[in-house]
Amino acid sequence: MLICPDSEPVRFYRYGSGTSNSDQKIVEYFCSDYTSCDTIAPAVQTRLKNSGITRKNWRSILVPAVLGTTNSPVFRSTDPTRSDILSALDVAPVSPHTIKDGLSHTMMLFECVGRPKKYDAGKVPGNPDITPKEPLLGARWADDESQIWLHTICNGMQMFNCSNHQEIFSLHPGGSNFLYGGGAVRFHGESMSPNAFVSCFTAYGKDAADLP
């Protein structure tokens, strides 16, 4: 249930300093193609703001439980500890009553398929030897880097299916599946308007008066 049926069911990755089999190790990645997307990165926020799309808070429903405070939140940690989990309340967590659009109208889990191999826009395999190199981070189902941010938009203002390097990405023709907080799975096309996407993505209302 953690693997998209349109992606490779078993994923091995060969790595090492040499070119012969004896110099390399073969690792099977126990992958998940589904993950949380914490937030929209500042560079993308700027592009959205320049097009007239603004929010006071760009977070989604699910963010990692990591060490931080309300004034200095940390949304990601590579070494989570018990103290990180216990301090999650200090990061102003999202709760159902703060989701002004309602759970059934708000995205919760996202596709990021194909890792640890690279894919680019158009479902084209990326060059495994250029930065970022394969294997891509966050591929394993229990990886502390499994969660993603939305760092990249492409083809003008296309919000997803640009790359599977820490981005929302599927191998479905023309779009991607999204699990909403109410339990429904909806398929959205790549031509989805940025404003509609942001309204469905963020945990808070699209009306400025509803934002915390």
C-alpha cells in the first residue's frame, strides 16, 4: 500500500567507488511513494506573491514533530529525539478547528514517486550522475527525510510533477493523486490553477480574515 502501482514495485540501487560488481553494493530501498509536504518554500512563495497569490501561513496539515518554539519554529530535523516530539506543541501545531476550509477540502498526503531514482518533468528519468545525485534522499518509508517541501514550479506556474527530488510528483498522465484530510483521494491535473492549489494545500483558510 506504500507503493504507487504506476511506479517500479522493487527498487534497487547500486553504489560504490568502483565500476565492477565487487566494488559496489546493491541496496534495496523499502520505499514509500506517499508522504507529507510540509510547506511551500520561500522562493515559490515569492513567485506566487508576485502573481497576486498571498497567504500569511503556507503550512500544510502535516508537519514533522521537531524541536522549536512558536517564535522560532523548526519544521524539519535530521535527528529527531523524544524532546522533539514533546516540544511539538511549541510549534503551533495544526488541529482540526484551525483548518478553516475543513478537512475534506484540504490536502493531507502527496505523491513523490520513483525515488531513489530521479525523474524530471514529462516523467523523464533524470541524469543519475549530476547534482542531486541518485539515490535521492527520503526514499525509504521510515526515513526521517521522507517528508518534502514544494521547492519548484515549472512550465510557467505548474505546481507539481516538475521533479521527484523532494517535490510532489507522480507518473500518472497529466496529474497527480492527493489524499485529503477527510479521507477522499482526488486526482488533479497539472493545469490546476496555482490559487486553487494553494487554497487546497494550506492548512488555513483562503480568506485573509481566517488566517492566524
